[in-house]
Amino acid sequence: MTFAEELAAAGPWAGHEDEMELYGRLVGTWDLTNRYRVPETGEWRAGTVVWTFGWVLAGHTVQDVMWFTEPGAGGWPVRMTGSTVRHYDPGQGVWHIVWFSPAGRVTRLTGRAGKDGDIEQEGVRDGGTAVRWVFTEMTATSFRWLGYTSEAGGDWALEQEMLAARRA
């Protein structure tokens, strides 16, 4: 078998389907509009994202791959990628989450069910910035993703918003 075949799983961890559904409902491919604030300038930029979720590690984990596209210099598109690994911990009843990019940015979070079917994730980026990432307004075919940051325990500030539609 290949590495990809060994990594991928056909579905959720047998006997734990209910717990795995928190992120399992995202499995598939989504098209998103994306807007984010550039930290250095405060300027908002926009682009698109293709976000694909799948089962891995015998169904104990949901992993994603994101491809961000935005206008670049001279009108040529710029593509960037990242991936998140979400692993369920039955002992604590939470999800341990790590997001990383090829540029070396890493964010560690804990995920759990929120109100009204939301998914709430909180953690810290390398460098100490607190983050809160929320999947909200979730349906079978759409969701809204909000990314907040907080410096030194201050107020939460929106830094990114994505609106998703499931691919048919």
C-alpha cells in the first residue's frame, strides 16, 4: 500500500461515530470566499479557498488541506496552502488541533461543540497570540468560519471570515 492509502480512512472510528460527527460533518470539499486583515497594515484583503476534509488514521482524526488563492502582482493569482489535523481524545472528550503552513506558521487549539451546532476552537499561535476559531451557521451545505485574535488578554478582534458552500 502507498502512504496515502495507509493514511486515509473510509469513515469515522467505529464505535465512536457520535463523537466523531463534530468534525465528520465537514468531510468533503468546500468552496469559500475569504477575507482577512493584514496584521501589519490593518488592510482587508479578499480571495477564495478550496477546503477539503477527510478521515485519516483509522478514522480517529479529521485532516484538511486548504488552498488559498488571491490576486497577486500583475494580476497573476497567488496560491498558498495549509493543513489542519484534528484528533479526538476520548479521555478528555475534546479534539486536539494543530494547523500548520509550509511557511512554518503553527497554531495549536482545542475544539469542542458550541451552542446551536457551532464548533468552537481556542488556542495559541506560536509567539503567544491567543486565537478563537468558530464554525457557525452550519448546515449540510454551508457554514461561516470566523477567526479572532487577542493580544495579552485583550478584546477579541476579527481577523478572518470565510463563507463556505459544499461542492456537489
